[in-house]
Amino acid sequence: MNRHIVILVENLSVPFDRRVWQESCALVDAGYRVTVICPVGTAQDGSFEEWIDGVHILRYPLRAAAGGPAGYLREYGLALWHSLRLAVRVRRQGRVDVVQACNPPDLLFLIALALRPWGTRFVFDHHDLVPELFLSRFAGRGMLLYRLSLLLERLTFAAADAVIATNESYRRVAIGRGRVPPDRVTVVRSAPDLNRFVRSPADPGLRRGKPYLVAYLGVMGPQDGVDHALRALQRLRADLGREDVHAIFMGAGDAFDDLVALSEQLGLADMVEFPGRVPDEYVVRCLSTADVCLSPDPLNPLNDVSTMNKVVEYMAMARPVVSFDLVEARVSAGDAALYAAPNDEAAFAAAVDELLDDPERRSRMGQAGRARVEQGLSWTESRRALLGFYRQVFDEMEGAGRG
């Protein structure tokens, strides 16, 4: 086949970015050549060039945004420069058939346009609604970025030969706001690999002597709601009288230090722990032990229509979930989650309390979640959609060449 796909990703390193890594490996296994251009990681993925499992990875130095909107402009500008520099290097070494750009930022289409004179097609892998991200993150302070991001989003959709959407809500945005023809938008959900998410024996030591364990797995940024979860746990203890719960928050992000400080301010230091980014073995062991898993993403313009990877990963481990009532949370979890009124921390605490007191319901919800993943939400289904998408892209390229 020998078709060459260059994947651009800016907000995480690879292979740490699980979605991009799954896509890359699936494409290599199907016979494509894959080069990934991404930043170096903070605690992993530190080399500037390496080959892993047949994937060629080129990385560049980048410091995450700090200081509000100006920080994002600085970060994205540097990322664009480094990505362009490396993409041109790859093109000089041989043909690039497709540039697949994963947002944010919605600037990477410029790199695809720079390579278009050599016949390169552009695929937009739509990870985040960037306009809604800025609205949610800056709440009244980011209107300039919001308007700019709407313009860049329109330009990205206009430049794309085809679009990958992460769920049906994003597909509707591409077709409506982006004016992309429906036959050029394919849903490839972020999904767990069931070979990775396999239950192991529970580890009672993780409960730190308490009868119950609740767990969180994911990013810890301002929009991810871990602060809501902490305040809900404080209510669980103070208002509902529960001293029998320990909580583990796995993950990292630019709000990590603030969240550790908040837990201490709330008097939860003896109830919660923050191990940071942890290896897969720890994730599996913790989720196998957890009685309830937390998805505290608050209702905002971004979260309501975004698929939360952690929810499907909890379900893959047959764990019951407590979530705020969001559109895409219900699409993913169905009966595997108990839904609290959006952004209501007391309701969230009450839902956790309700599940802890009902082991039979927890078991039913966990089984329902695992079944939903096995029947259509696993990486097996997403992989099939991805490879079908690329077959169509390259069939059209060959047809255009013959024409």
C-alpha cells in the first residue's frame, strides 16, 4: 500500500495521547506508513525522534500555556512553527499523501495547505470544539479568542478534504456550522481497547483501611470538574456523615497543584490522594478495586457535547459511574451511570452515597456498562470505522488521479 499519513497533534505527546496512538497503530497494522509530529512530554516521551511499533515519531519542545489567552497564542504559535518545520522535513524525504491534523489548535490546516501543491490531502480529526473550549475555560474573558477560534474553525473545515468526528454531536457541528457534506464526515469514537482494560483482583490496600473506594481517571484542567468532585466528597463527609470512603484521583493537568491545595482546604487530606499520572497496571488495579467511579465534568458548552474517555473506560472495567447529566454522557453510559443535576455538588454527593449503599445496583450498572462497550463502544468498532474512512479517502484520490 505504502501510503504515507502524517498526523499532527499538539496538546499531548505520543504515545501518551491514547487516541492518536491507537489510530497510528491501527493504520500501521493496515499497511500505511505513519509519521506523528507532536510535542515532547513532561514526564514521558522525552526524545525528539524515535520509532515505536512501526510508527515514526518526531517531537518538538513546547511549554504549555500559562497566563490566560496570551499564553495560548504563544503556545499555539510555537507549535505551528515546529510542526511546519518538521512536516517540511518529512516532505523533503518523500511523499506525504495525507496530513491528519488533530485539534486544538485550529491552526494546523495551514501546514496541510503548505503541502497541498505536492498532492497532499487534508484530514481534520476533530478532537475538541475549540470555540466552546474558550467559552468554558475563560467564562466571559475569552471573547476575542472565541471569535478568532470560530473563524479558524470555519477555515479548517473549509480546507478539509474529509473530517473525523469523535461523536455524533461533533458530526452535527461539522455538517452544520462547518458546512461539510455529510458523506465527508465519519464518526471514529475515542474508545478503550478491551485487551488493555481487563479486570484484575481487587487490591484492598488501595482503600487505605476504608470499606469503600471511589476513583477518578483523567485530565485535571479547569474545565474537568475535579474541584466539583472534591466539594462533593466534602459534602459526602460533612452532610451525609460518611467516614468510610477513600478517594483516588489519577491523572494530571494544569490545575493539579490547585486541586491538591483545595483538597487540603476542604479538610480532605486524609480522605483523598493524588498519585499523578500512573502506569496502566495501576489504572487497572485501581479501577478493579473501585466501588464507584467519578465523572464530575460540569455542564458547559464544551462538556455537554463531548465524549469523556474516562466514562467509557470505567464502563470497560464494569464500574458504575456518577456523572452530571450531560448529553453525551448519557449517549455513552446509558444505564451504567447515575446522573446528578448539572453542577449540583450536593446532588453528586447524594448519588455517590446512594450507590455505595446499594451493592446489587452497582453490580447491575457495571455489567450494563461492560456490555455497552463490548457491543459497540470498544476500539474494535472505532478501528473499523477509521480504516473504512481511509479506504474511502484513498479511493477518491486514486479516482481523481485516473480522471
